[in-house]
Amino acid sequence: MGISKENLKGVILALLSSGFIGASFIIKKKGLRRAAATSGVRAGVGGYYYLLEPLWWLGMITMIVGEVANFIAYAFAPAVLVTPLGALSIIVSAVLAHFILKEKLHQLGILGCVMCIAGSIVIVIHAPQEHPITSVQEIWTMATQPAFLLYIGSVIVLVFILVFHFSPRCGHTNVLVFTGICSLTGSLSVMSVKALGTSLKLTFEGKNQLVYPETWFFMMVVATCVITQMNYLNKALDTFNTAVVSPIYYALFTTLTILASVIMFKDWDGQSGGAIVSEICGFIVVLSGTILLHVTKDFERSPSSRGSNSALLSPSLSVRLCSGSGEYKFAEEAVSPSGPICLRRQELY
Amino acid sequence: MGISKENLKGVILALLSSGFIGASFIIKKKGLRRAAATSGVRAGVGGYYYLLEPLWWLGMITMIVGEVANFIAYAFAPAVLVTPLGALSIIVSAVLAHFILKEKLHQLGILGCVMCIAGSIVIVIHAPQEHPITSVQEIWTMATQPAFLLYIGSVIVLVFILVFHFSPRCGHTNVLVFTGICSLTGSLSVMSVKALGTSLKLTFEGKNQLVYPETWFFMMVVATCVITQMNYLNKALDTFNTAVVSPIYYALFTTLTILASVIMFKDWDGQSGGAIVSEICGFIVVLSGTILLHVTKDFERSPSSRGSNSALLSPSLSVRLCSGSGEYKFAEEAVSPSGPICLRRQELY
């Protein structure tokens, strides 16, 4: 199949990550339901009883394991491979919700799942091999090459324009403003997460990278980008319907991450035209599948029952709590109170 | 891109064919509407005024050109490449119907179109190269190899069981009986069409193949299979809703044709595992896109307005007229009165 050993590790980690994160929503949801049943108070109206529910904590742990797996995946395989596979966690939670929570999956939703899987297979088959990296300085050289500096510069200028010009004017009417800010900073988050992950991987292999200032610099970039990203994702989710924000965010974020990775890590160098086109088609198919899953989710549900299918949306909603701007309006789904765990939002939606 | 010159010819012919056939439905529909407007009698209630309408005849000619292009495509490229591309004519007519006939395309239908295109690109990139064939005897040797004789034998046995056992018992309750018969014989039709097309191609190149009895044998097989196939397709369409029959028929027919071609022409020999898996994924994606287009077609239409979106369905409905079993119930869409033109039903639906 032409898939390298390192890529295989990355794919397995990314799949495990999607499995854990997808399952974590279902486990937490079960925990919340049980807490509501025993206490009589729903988390959505201010109860904290779910903190006493072991099942909820099990879900929390499952999620942390998934996030860690995803973080490590970036150390082994290219971002053009790991990032689109994040869509598979949506499938896992949709399928588990169907069987465990009895939240019926629409027939077209099943078609969406099939497409996500078919598209992911095409992406995996054609993913480029990662060039072996031996030190954090090597990543630093890649990050400071003119083409990537141009990308960083464009991102910063665009983010500033969006934040200071468009945000006050049409941030609350045009969904692209806040999601654009998240996606642009998100692409830089993933690049710095990948740099940091590779440094830590090298450190664990015996080549200590923590002595170099570059490692700490990447750590600071991760923190800055992730905080900005989350802050504006919360704003987007507070302003617009999650069903609208999620597919747009997934599309923009994944596209920009692939673009950033292709520029910085030169993922497509040495690949045939056919392989690149196949990858792009695979990505379009995964994206279409994601849209189909999101759109059909509301087909057979009345607006009043929306709260019950929130398991699928919780990855985004959980971000509300992380930034502290959440008002527990949807606290039942807001299940991720700790900072680093929210990192993965970027892949999921 | 690794696409061979012969395959490129086949792809261009298949795309032209889909374009012509997709457009022909729209042109004929326009002709029928105009005929109804000038005469006051709709074809659906017994009028033949459309025969005086030049636009209808233009549509007819467009369709014949498309059918011929498709026939020639089989002479150049493998069936695993040409057959799935037939789905693109559905897109062409859906898009043209949207702009010219103002039959609004559902947003998920657009997604279906995007998927069909993405899947087709993946198929084209990974299509195997055809082994150069120098005489009809060579095809005869392929057709009489044990593996393919086993396939032919299985098809004949299955068809007999379906026709004589299941057809009288549950042919009118289970959609798989009639569509199964069509698809099984359809896979043999395509193989013999390909044999005949290659023979004629060789003849035109100066190597006369008409002197060999094999060529005439393949011609007889084409006639027998196509007539059987159409007869049962009519029965399927008379018994069940076209929106149900079409995707099932497309799925079964294309799968069996690919299977037959892989056995007879050994299309997958010498291909990498990754290429074969990509082809299968591409086919699944095209299939999903076709299903999505068909399912969403009825989303925004009331049952009473169904007649107006029949352009998309006419390729199947037109077959009614061919077999003579049509009662002009849907004569407005029944636009293909001549035999050989109906040949292409197999790719379209």
C-alpha cells in the first residue's frame, strides 16, 4: 500500500484518538443523564451533580487519552494526514449515539459516515511520507523559510483585519468573521503543536531538545494561538447555530492547516500529481460527508428535542467553558473544563 | 498523472457521452413542453405533436451522438473506468435542469454532484491501463478462460433462478428481483459491447475482424443480453418507484460490470493494492453521490409536481418505449423510440 511505518503509527494514533474522543462524548452524556436522574437537577439549569458521577469522569479521562493520542500522532505523521482524520470522531459518536443513546441516525447520515470513511482511506493511501527530523533547529529552519514567513505574515494581517475591522462591524451577522479568525490561528496552532510534539518525541528518544530556546518559543506560540482560537470559537458558537458553525469551521480550519503544512513541511514535494489530486479529492469527500452528517442530524428532530442530540456537538460547545466566557447556558454539553484538553477542538470541528 | 493515451481517449469520450446524454434530456424536455404549448395536448395524454417539434429531434440526435461516444469509449478504455463515469450524465442533466428548466436543485443535491465529480477523478487517476488487443480471437480467449466461464455460468444460473423461481413469487414485492436480472445480464452486455467495439475499432484500423465468426457471435450476445436487460428494467420501473430502482440498479449494475471486467480483462493485474482500494473508494463515493442526488430530488417537490422533474429520470423511463411494453403512461418522458439507443441505460441507471 506504500504506507510508511511512521505514517502507520500516526494513522493508528489518529484513529485511536478519534475513537476515544468520539466515545468520550457518549460516556459523558450517559454520566450527565444518570446524574440528572439521581439528583433531579439537570446540569443545564445549574446543577453540578455530574461531578459526583463516576461515568462522567470516565468520559473525561477517555477524552484526555484521545487528546494525548492526537498530540502524539502529529509527532509521527504529516498534518495533511492527521488533521482530516479528525472527522472520524464525529462518526464514532454518531454511531455510538445511535446504538447506546438511541439517538436515531438518519439514513443520509449513514451515507455521510460511509463517505467520511471512503475519503479517509483515499487520504491515508496517498499521504506523503514525513522527512525524518533530527532536531528542533531543523523545524525552526522550516518555520523561518521565506514562503512560510509569508504565510505567517498573511495570517497575522488577516487576523488583525478581521479582529479590528470586521469583528465590530459584522461579526454578529456574518459567520465567516469569527470562524475565519479561529481557522487562521488554528492552522498556526497545529504547526506549532507539531513542532512541539516532534521536539518532545526527540527528547524522549534521548536527544534532549528542551535545552534549545526554539522549543520554548514553540510552546509559547501554541499557548497564544490556542487561546486566541478558543476565544473566537466561543464567540462564533455563542452567536451562531452550532450546525452552521461546525462544518464551516471544519472546512476552513482543515484547508488552512493543509495549506500551512504543505508550505512549511513541503509535504507535497516529490509526490506525483495524481497523489496530490487524490488527496484533495479525499479531503473534499470527507468534508462532504461531514456536512451531510451535520445537515441531516436535524432532519428528524424537532427544535425542542435538540438538547438530546448535543453529544455530537459537545466538542465545540465544551470550548465555552474553557475560555470562561460560557454562561452555562448549555452546561450539560460543556464537559471539558481544563485548558489543554480543548486543544483538539481544532481537529474536530 | 500516469494516465495513458488510450485511457485519456476513453475518458474524453465517456465525458462527452455523459455531456451529450445529460443535455439530450433537457433539450427533449424543452421540445415536449413547447409541443404541448403549441398543440395544447400533452404527450402524457396521448399526443404525438412532439414529433413535429424540431427541438425534440435535436434532443434525439444529441442522445444518439452520446450513445455512440459511449460505445466507442469502451473500445479504448477499460470498463472499470468507463462504466462508473456514466453517473456524470445525471449531474449534467441535474445542473442543466436547474438553470434551463428552472427545476431547483436541492443543496444536498449539489453536494451529491461534488461527490460524483470527486469520486470520478479518483477513479480516473487510478484506472488500469488496457492491454493492447490485436484481434477478436484474443478477446475470445479471454472470454473463454475458466474464471470468466465460471462467471458466465453463475450469471446464467442466477438469472434463471431469479426469472423462474423468484420472479413469479416476489417479483412485484421485492425490488431486487427485477433489478438483479437487469444487472446480471447488463454486466454481460457491457463485456460483449466492449468485445464488439474493439473488433470494430480494429476493423476501422484496417484489420478486418468481420471475417471471424467470433465477431458475429459477440454481436448476437449483445442483442440477447440487451433485450433481456431492457425487458426486466421495464418491469422493474413499471412495478417500483424510479427513485428506488435507479440507485439500486446503478449500484448493482456497476459493481457486477466491474467484477466481470476484472475477471475477463484482468484489469487489476499489475496494479498496486493502493490503486485498487482507491478505485473502490472512488466508486463508493460516486455511488453515494448518486444516491444523494436521487434521494434529495424529491425533498422540495410535492408529489403532484413530480412530472416536472422527470428529465432526470427519463433515461430509465425511455426504456419503456423501447421494449414496447410502455403504455404511454409517462410518454412525456418516454423519448427514445429506437432500439440501439437504449443500450446505454446500463451505464446511466
